[in-house]
Amino acid sequence: MTAQSNPKRMPGRGKRALFAGVGSALVLALLELIGVFFYFIVLSKPSRQMIELTLGMQKPFQYGTMSLHYKPHPYFNYTFNPDFTYPDGRKPYNAHGFRMPEWPGRKSRGTLRIVALGASTTYGMFATSGETVWPAMVERALQKRFSLPIEVYNLGVPGYTTHEILGVLCMLVPELEPDMVLIHCGANDAFAQAYPDEGGPDNTRFRFSWNYRPLPAPVRLAMRASYLLRTIGVLFFSRGSFLPGDVLKLVQYPPPAGDQALKNSHNAKGKYFRRNLKTMVAVARDLGAVPILINHPLNPKWDNMQEPYYRAIVESHLRCNRIGQELAQEIQVPIIDLFPWMRDAQLFVDAIHVNDGGMKLKARIIEKYLAAFVREKWQGGVSPAAR
């Protein structure tokens, strides 16, 4: 009976296996359709472009071989990737991971060299070319005014706080032999002050290290074949530092809830910002350069912000400006106060980043101050190296 019953059971098992296979295929097909919907409808175009670049799906001539916009750095957390290339073939970043041009060797006698340190407001967040950002505009204006070899190097990187900027100043700026160091920071430190203990003395309560790791080959192939896996990958791998999209999402803890952020800001004193700013001034002076602080303007539309989190940021932003003013008097360091001169909302793209008109005004204010300073300190613009 057993030997005769097995053949009768086989068709039942075969049918169940067939139904299970067809059912699984239908479920997978449905999930893949959902993945297609999310990939093309829900995900932003930049997110799709970034994951396709990571998967090697973008044409090499457009971006270079896996040349991502940012790259990890062991001490500054991240810099720009020198290999990144725009679709038109331009390479915007030099070998050190900052805006072009490449840094030269030793400074020529008689050259006045200025280094501009900062974050997105120094880098020029919305400018694809450094030539349209205030450091380059100031350079051209000073050269025209004095008819002398004057160089201004833009070392701004979006998102940098005084912690990263201090590292850049100590490790990279000495080889540029600057005569002046412009220190334009505080906006990102304002965000840190909305976190517990103002982000901590080493910034580790605000940020963590980013280490980009290439996707394993099997995972990369599977994601190239499936929109569902690609969509999941955008959400999952970005958290594991596989996918470098918005770099701040890869290095920064989620912000506290609005009320908690406001409480943290109320309790903050700007102690680490003050310490770092004071240290930067001391380092610049030790290099034989003249440090000059530059504070931040603020779009007047943000003066009466009601949402608690953004109220906390504005409060901290104004505190950082006050600290700059206090240090200017305390340790006798020059400061360029942009705040009262840039109170027209038409100059801004958002709270602190300026449009083309705002950039031109910002450059004029800074150049006018520097011109008077150069004339007073260096007798018509001749640097100490020429004397």
C-alpha cells in the first residue's frame, strides 16, 4: 500500500510547489513594482543619481570612476573629493580637497597671501565655480586696487564647525605661508549648541566619524538588477556609510526635538566655540599671519522664528556673533561685522546663504575693510615678505 500510495501523493506535492513558486513570483513582482514606484516617484533625483553612481551605473565620462562628491578624511571627517568631475569635464577641487586653484609652492617675494577659512558661507554653497564666491571676488578687487600680487585661497567646506576648521588651520594652512587668515565661522557651531553639552568638547555629541565603504560586489549586482533593493539600499546603506548623499546625514546625529533643542540652546554659553575661535587666532598669529574674524549675517525673516528648533538655532547664531565681538575686544583681533550691513531679505537664499546680489555685497564689505587694513598695516599693500 505504501509503495502504491507514493505515486498518488507526488502530483499533490508538485502542485503545491508550483502554486508556492507562482505565488512567490507574484509577490516578488508586486514588491518590485512597489520598488519601481518608490524609486521613481518618492526618491528625489539626486538620491537616484547618487545610488546609481555608487553602483557604477553612471557613465564614466560624466563623473569619473566612482568619483563621489566628498571623501572621508581621518582628521577633518571629510573633504571634497579631488577626483570629482562635473559633466562638462571641470574638476572643481584641488588635490587637498578644497576649491581650485591648486596650491602653489613657496610664496613669491612681495606676494600678499590671504587664506579664507570657514564652511558653506565661505565655500559658496550655491556656486558651481569658486570664481563667483567672495574670496575670489575679494582677490580680484584687491589686485585691481593695489596692482600687486595678492592671492586669496578659499578653504571653506560646507558643514564644517570650528573643530574641523581648527584642524585645517593647524595641518594645512602653514604650508600656504599666509599673511592674513580670515576666520568666517559660527553658523554650524550654532547647530551644535542645540545638542547636549553644546556638542561636547570634541564635538562627539554632535557628530561621529564617516567612513565610506564600497558595496560588496554581490550586493552591488543585486541592487543593479532590482529597483526594490535599490530603494531599500538608499535607506539602509546611507546609514552604514555606504552611500554618500547628503554628507551631514552621514556624520551628524539627528537633531533634538524642538523644545529640547531650545532648552539646550538656553543653557549654552558657546564655550567650545569661544575656545576654538580663540585657539585659531593664536595659531594664526603663531604662523606670523594677521587673523581677522568675520561674523555672519542673518536673514531678517528669521528674526522672529516661532518653531522651537529654529528659534534655538537663531539664538545660538546670535550668540556666536556676540562671542566674536567679545573676543575682538578681549584679545585685540580685528573683526568684520557683516550683520548690520546685510539686513535685506532680498540678499538671501535662506537664513544665512546669500544669492548673487548678496555675494557681491558681502565681497565689497570684506574687500573694503581689507583694503584699509592692508594700506594701514603694510604700507600700500606690500606684505612683510617684501620688506
